Amino acid sequence: MKTETAPEAPAVPPAAEPRPSARALPVWANPRLGLLIVIAVLVVLFSSLTPAFLDPRLTLAPLQADISVYVVVGLAQLAVLSLGHMNMAVGRMAALSTFAMGLAYDRLGVPLLVGLLVGLAVGAGIGALAGLLIAKTGVNSFVVTLALDFGLLGLVTILYTWATGGVSFAVQPSGLSALRFDTFADYCMGEVCGPRIPLVVPIAVAAALGVGVLFRHARLGREILMTGSNTVAAELSGIPTHRRVVAAHALSGLLAALAGFLLAANNGAFSANIGESFLLPSFLAPVLGGTLLAGGAVSVLGTALGATLTQVIYKGLNLLQFSLEELKLYIGLVLLAALSLDRLRALLAERRAVSSS
Amino acid sequence: MTVVLSAEKLVKTFPGVRALDEATLTLTAGSVHALLGENGAGKSTLIKILTGVYRPDGGQLRLPGPDGELRAVQLGNPQDAQRAGIGVVHQERNLIPAFSVAENICLQHLPRRAGLLDRAALRTEARRCLDLLDLDLDPDLPVSRLSVAQLQLVEIAKALSADSTVLLLDEPTASLTNDEADRLYGIVRRLSERGHATVLVSHKLEEVFAVADTVTVLRDGRSVAEAEPLADHSREEIVDLMVGRAYQQVHLAPRTVAADVEPALVLDAVATTAGHHDVSLAVRPGEIVGLYGLVGAGRSELAKALLGLDRISSGEVRVHGRPARIRDVGDALHRYRIGYVTENRKEEGLFLDQTVARNTAVTVWRRLARLGLVRDRSERLLVNEYADRLGIRLASPDQHAGQLSGGNQQKVSLAKWLAADCDVLIIDEPTVGIDVRTKAAFHELIAGLAARGMAILLISSDLPEMVTLADRIAVMRVFAIVGELDNDHDYDRMSQSVIRFIHDGQGVVA
């Protein structure tokens, strides 16, 4: 069916021409709404099974901090899913970047913000390198980033051994413990105190808003999406596709670095194991939220909800005292069920759209 | 003569275009039947119906039953077609490289014994098919070790493996050398001596005349010659039938181009890494210069080289009198105001899963953006403006481009260049796969753009379109310009001159 020469008549049979995603879907078919309902049901379920789930200090505040990390992890993957690419090195990019932050705090004694910026620059740089390799060689992003991940795995271990003699920096830059333990409830103006929201939450919210604006309104983000939608057409429309590929991967690396920083803040340490748990959640959050692996469309809100769902399940099962192994098993099953339901929902919506058109 | 396949008044419509409009094809046993037509004439659609890929919307397909009587049949899928004795060799390879020759040949019906592959039977069956072609190939050889020509022959053996009586060959020699093509056609002739009917689709008229005995010519989905003996026709007559001498010419308002105006685009003895040589052209503001040639003459390739997708190896390109070095399409657009409306709108021109708004505004985000951000409202205003100007029928600017009809899609792929305010536009096959009425509207549109001062290089293999639109027609053949004619809009005279250029690379300059 794919013709090099000019196709006679439309090469696509008419039935397949309007993509299902292009139709106006019924409200219930919106994947974001579905996620919101599933999250609400689970919260009710977990809090009725164990009241500790609603404890603001022991459960809800740490849950928000975890969600913040994994929203940013999901955004790091979303940045390249927009192209139809993958970043298999998302965890190790975070690890290398947090190493750079730790080193800056430890050896140079820089303030918290400066160290963060150093780490973000390293993340963006390594992401840009991946993007450059992909754009110039034309090798599949999966392969390039997988190889990069493997290389970085070794490099990060070597670097930590060299710099710390172990697997973690001992340094505690000032402000880190506030990010770790404080919520806005700890800051009062007179009698009025803030809500019990950890300080890391607004960082993740800002990242999500930034990425959202980028892909919805910025020329750069839109051109990345167009490149993901149809690279040949993008190039023939005057979009510098190579540079857009590099930019998307740099953004992915930058967000991975930010996620690494947030996790380091939550853990209270810059250590070599940061990013180990990033890979699977990085795909789950955007995919649950309705972002296609094919590229050309992203949903930032969906990614945030997807990350929230995974963390709610995790926290709930944890509180119900499932062992670590059981936890993994059940999370896998629940996510599989969620993804199947999502597919079922999409199929039903598609069928309804077809029968009503 | 026994009729082995009869397709009667087949109709097939796609949104916005009638690909087949009562097309008829009759095949007799032992014939080599050429199926000819320009791009968009409906050949591929017809072949897809014969091989069960598409179902016709009207007309019927009749094949002989066991008693030899013709009966109407429905081919629901490619397997049905195969069972009915219709084998096909598509333009693209359909072999599995890691499998052996024998496995590939018998892929659709692998012989089994007790549920396992019967290797002995497989080899015997493959041998039988290879013998039909007098082909001495080791059936156990993996296909990946074969040459291009051998692959082609294995494809034919595969098509014959289901006891096919009808063999469809779609551009079988496109990737073969002349010797290999000769060998292939020797085999086709032998098959016809044994009673097989062969349908040959080819753009190479020399080969068609050397091999085929009967011909059907399609134009705009209709059979304009039905199973006529090829010997009754000269090559010129066939080309005339293909391009449509009887075409009713639309007369557009005459335009005048000032002869002393500096050309907007000049190609001076340009050679490219794609293989062009000695290409000289000049397009003045307000002028439409046609670049005519058959498929494969190198016209789109020239446009792409001009836009930096291939390198210009010698010669000079000048835009508004200044030497131009165009590195990519962005460069062409932003520095030189040159736009390129691509030939394959679905693959190269449009983002089918994106909104019409984005498809139109993609070239102007740079201009619309304030601090890197694009406001939806400015984009929407722009889209509405061009939808009005070009008569694009939209439910909403947020409609996806894939939902539009072919004609509207083509207008969207043109709109993005108009929005970008280009003053040189290269338009490549603007009306392929577009019905006659929309086509006329398009011609008026293009003429209107020229009247407003745009310099247009029109690439087309639709000769009537050329004669209607162009001020001058440059003829390209094998990556070189073989002649240039002033268009006097007299179709008969122009088509004769142009066809003469195409055939022998020389002609009378009118």
C-alpha cells in the first residue's frame, strides 16, 4: 500500500481515512475523566479499608511528594513521546544529573538553586546528545537511549565511587531538609498558615504548566509535535526537524534531572540509586493519560493524573501491608487492568462514533 | 478465444474522487494484455479490485466456472482472488528474506503432514512452479541471497503457485536492467503460449509494444480503449489516448506577462547529485512555467534538489537576480520566499492527524509567534481567511486534515504556502486523484495566483492541465530539459510537439 510513486486515487481505503482519534468523542470517553474517576474510587476504597490513608502528615503529604516526582518523570518521557520516540535512559539521565548536583554541593558548596541549575544543565546536555545521535544517525531512539542507559549505568557507579568512595554524597545543602520535611502549613503569616502541601509540589506543578504551555502554545513545542506527526511533511514545511528532535530529547533530559532532584530532596540524599525506579512509571503516566506512543499528540494533564493513579495504588497497597514483592505483583496487575479498561473504553467510544456518524 | 476474466463497468469511489468510472477489462487466454494510463487514471484501483483488496461499488467481475461458463464472482479478500486463479506481482517486494525460495513460493499453502511442514512436498511443489518459468534456482536457497531480477522471478513463481490462469504484473521491470527485463518478458511470452493470460502495467511504452498483444487504456477511471490489438495503434496514438486528446479545454482569462521583468527564479545550467544535468529554466513574476515529463523523468527530484534535499553540483540558481544557496525548505521559505506544494499530499504535504488550523499555520508560526508563543486566535483568523479564499469546506478549523476530501486536502496543502506569503511557488502534480470539477476550480485558483504576480513552476504529467495553465512548457526527459515551448493553448498542436520531445528528445519549437 505504501507507494513511492504518486498514488492513484487515495491510497487509503475510505473506511480507514478519518482516524478514530479525530472524531468528536462522547464525554465519558475522555481518558482524563476516566482516570479521575478511577483515582476517586481508589481513594474511597483505600480510606475505608485503612483510615490511615487519610492521615495528612503520615500519608497524604508524602503521597503528594511522591506524585510530584513521578509527574515530572512522566513528563520527561512525554517530551520524547511527542516525537514518537522513547527515552530508555530517563532514569540514568536523572542519576547522572543528581550526581552533578551532589558534586556541586559537596565540593563547591554552592546554594541549593545553583546546584539544581548545574544538574538541569547536565540533564539537558546528555538529552541533547541522545537527540543528536538519533537525528544524525537515524538509528531508532529506543536503541540509542537503551545503549546510552547502559553506558551511564556504569559511568554513574564509577563517578560515585571516585567522588564519595561509596554510593552517596553526605552533603546536606541548606534548604534541602525544608524541601524534604516542610509543608506550607509550617509557614504562617500571623494566624493564617498554608495548606498541608509539601514544598516540592509547586515545583512539579510549575514543570507541568511549563510543558503544557510549550506543547500547546509555543512554536517550538508545536513544531516538535508536527515532526512527530509526519517527519517528511514537517521537513517539507520548513521545520528544522533535526533541531526539533534534539530539543525534545534535551527537554526530556532536563525533566529527568528535575525529577532526580525532587527524589533526592524527598530521600534527603544525592545517591547512585536515584532513577532506578523511573523507567516503567515514566511510560505508565503518559500512556495511562492518553498520550500516544506514535507521536504527534501529548496530554500533560493526563500524565499528571496517570502518575497520581500509580502512586495512589502504590501507597494504598503499601498501607494495607502488602510485602514488596506482592506490591509489585499487584501494581502490575492493577495497571494491566487499567490499561485494558482504557483500551476497551477507546474501542467502545470508537464504535459509538462510527455508528452515530 | 476463451475469455478468462471479464470486468464490466467497474465503479469505485473514494471521498471526493471517482477512481473508477465504469472501467472495463476483458482478458483472453494466452494474451499479454497491457493496462495503460497516466497517474490517477485508475490502474492501481482496478488491480486492487481484481486482487480482492477493494470491493467495487458498481459493475461486476466475471470469471469462468468449472464448466467454462463466465459467472459473476465477489472477491472479498486477496485469498479469494488467489483461489479464483488470479496471481499478482506487486511493485513492492512481498518476499520474506529469511525464508527459502521454496517456502516463499508456497507461503500461502504450505504442504503439511501430521501438522508439520512437509519438506519433500514443499520442494516438489516449488520445483514445479520454477519449471513453469524454466528457472534453475535452488529451492532451498534463502531469498536474501538472490539478485533483484531473481527476486522478481520468484515473485512470479509465487503468483503462479496457486494454479493461476491470470497473472497481473505491476511495473515488473522498474528495478531491472534491460537484459533482465528481456529475460522476464521471454518468460511472460512462454507463459502465454501455455495459455496464461498476463496483464502488464508499465510506464515503459517500448517494453509494452515489444511484449503485449492487446491493450486497455484507462483515463479518468474510464476505459478509453478496450482490449484493442496493440498492432492497430502507433505509440503516439496510445500516448494521446492516455493523456486525453478529446479533453474539453477550460479557457481561463488570459494573462499577460511583461517580457522585460526580471525573473523571480532562474536555473542556469544546473546539475544535481540526483542526476540532473543542463537544466536551465526561468520563471518570471506572474508567469506559469510548466515542467512536463512522464513519471520518472526527474521533475519532483529537481524541485527537491532546488529546496536543498539534494545538492546542486554545478550551475547556478538565482532568486530575484541574486545567486541563492538554499540549504533546506526553511531556508527556501524564510530567506527566498519559495514554497513547494508536494506531489503526495498524504505522505509529504499534510499532517493527517493534526487540525486544519495547524496544517495551514505551520509555515507561519515564526511570524505569528510573540516571545515564542502562538495565540490560537491569530491562527484561527488566518485559517478562516484562507478557507474563504480557497473555498475549503470546513466544519471547524479544529477538524483533522485526514477527515477532509482529497480536493480540500490539496487546498490545505496549498493554503500553508499562500499564508506564508511566498512569491515563488513550485506546485507538483496539483490535481492527481482529484475529480474533474475540483480540478477546474484548482486551475482557476493557480491562474489567479499568477495573475496576482506569483511566479509559478508547475510540475505535471497531465498534458491537458499543462496546456490549460502554462505560459511556457519545458519538457523533461531522463533528468534533462529536452525542449521548451511557448504555449499557444492549442491542445492538438501543443500535445504533438510535447509528445515529440518525449519520444525522441527533439522537436519543432513552436
